[in-house]
Amino acid sequence: MFTDITIVISSWAIPALLFLIPLFGYLRGVRVYEAFVVGAEGGFKTAVRIIPFLVGMLVAVGVFRASGAMELFVQALGPVLSRLGLPAEVLPLAIMRPLSGGGALGIAAELIGSHGPDSFIGLLASTMQGSTDTTFYVLTVYFGSVGIRRYRYALALGLIADVSSLLVAVAICRIMFG
């Protein structure tokens, strides 16, 4: 019964919002269509403004992977991080996650596909996907869209948060899954 109610609510939630929000605006005297057009125009201008930042970041990620630099980095750090309980197989995911969400998702899918979803590596990859963020993407897109050029401290803080999330994900997976 609870599942049936959840299905009904979830299937009507978006149509209800699409109806109620313009209705609420209309009742408050807002010229809804004109406000929508102004907002869409602002969104389009923002999208055009961030395209160079986004292309630059995606090219840098592609070069990093295609050049073999990631593999060298993994080989250099693998022995050190294995002492922390981080399997070498998930190190590419830990490196890619701050750079690209799509690239990290692809690596996580490969890990889960080759090691299994219930393996320690599969569980750790899933936990890492949910506990870290795409720091460079966030800085590139969001800061670039509003013209912030000096983000040194935000970058340092974001990377510290990523490393902390990685270490906590490893610790929690060791505690929960052995």
C-alpha cells in the first residue's frame, strides 16, 4: 500500500509543480510568461559565458587520461595508499572524481563490472561516488559563470574536502564491509 501511494505521489509531483508555481505567480500578480522569458534569457547568457571554461576543463581531463599521466600517478601513489587500506584499483576513481563526474562514473562502472557490486572494491567505489564532489567542475562552471577569477582558497578547501571524504569512505567501508 505504501508503495502504491509513493508511486502516485512521485508520478504527479512534477506536473503538480508545473501547474502550481505559475498559478501561484499569477495569483500574486506576476506576469508569469514574461518572467519566464527573462529568466530563460539570463540562463542562456550564463550558458554561453561558461562554455569556454567547460571546454577547457574537459580537454584537460581528456589529455590527462589519454597521455597516460593518470596511470603514472596511480603507479607512484599505489604502494603508499595501499597502506591506508585504499586498493590500487580505486585510485583512478579517486583521482578522476574531483575532475569529472562523467569520467568518474565511467571508472566506477568499470570497477563494479569487473569486481562485482558486492565486492569491497565495488562498495568502496559506490561510497566514493556518493561522498565526494567534482571540485574542478564546480569551480570551473560556477565560479566561471559569475566571473570569479581568484579561487585559490576555494580550490584548496575543495581538495581537502575530497581527500577527507575519500579517507572517510575507506574507513567506513572497512568498518561496515570488512
